[in-house]
Amino acid sequence: MTGLYYEEFEVGQTITHEKRRTVSESDNQRFCDMTMNQQPLHLDEEFAGDTQFGERLVNGLYTMSLAVGVSIPDTTEGTIVANLSYDNVSHPNPVFHGDTLRAQSTVTDKRETSDGERGVVTMHVEVFKLDGEDETLVCEFDRTALSLKKENVE
């Protein structure tokens, strides 16, 4: 178990997730197929070529899901009771096939549950597209999780 217990989260703490992922055409296609999202902007090269982007975009929900996935080992793996919400989602810049993404989570709030048995932790997650030394923000959102307290597990 590598996740953090409620007591180990600190408001203001930024966790840089070391795992990165280069998004492939196959990743995007499979995600769209699994979610039954047939938006031509994600799947139809000719259609997308005639848009302002000039090529297919990676599904934004895939980008968000990938960020959650790479953040789990550093934040809530084995220490979560449940994800409570995903809020304030934005996609300020597009992601294309072949882009490499990384994520970071900043703890913005934490509080004990009313019974004191667990804790609620909110993290602001940011996803960046890497381009050499430059990074571009491509997705951000707030994730709120119900977390175990270490004192109640031991």
C-alpha cells in the first residue's frame, strides 16, 4: 500500500506524480469505444482536419481519467474509502495523439468526518503536456476523496 492516510495529507502539499504517459491513437480509440463516445472530433481524421485543431483530439475524459490513474499510487492507493466528487473540470488546451502527459495533485482542503473515524481530502489535480522544457496545462479538476485514518487501521 503506497497511498496516504488522512493524517499524512497536508493542505498546500503538492505531490508530483512521477508516472507519465504518451497517449497513443489506440488509447484514444479504445477509450471512445469503451465509453460509446463516437464524437468525430476524436475519431474521424477528415472531420477533425477541417476543425480549428486540424487533427483529432484525445477525449478529454480520457485525459482526466489518466490523471486520476497516475495519481492513485501517490495519494489514495489502499487508503481510500471512496471518491466523493470531481469538480471544476476544465480542458484549457487540447491533447493530441503522441503527446506525453504528467500530473500533479495539490491538497487544497481536509477535514475529519463528523464521527471522526475518517477524513475528507480535496486535491486540485493538474495535467500537463510535455514539450521539451515546456509544459502546457491541458486539464485541471478538483478531486475529493474519503480517506482512512491511520489511527483507525492499526
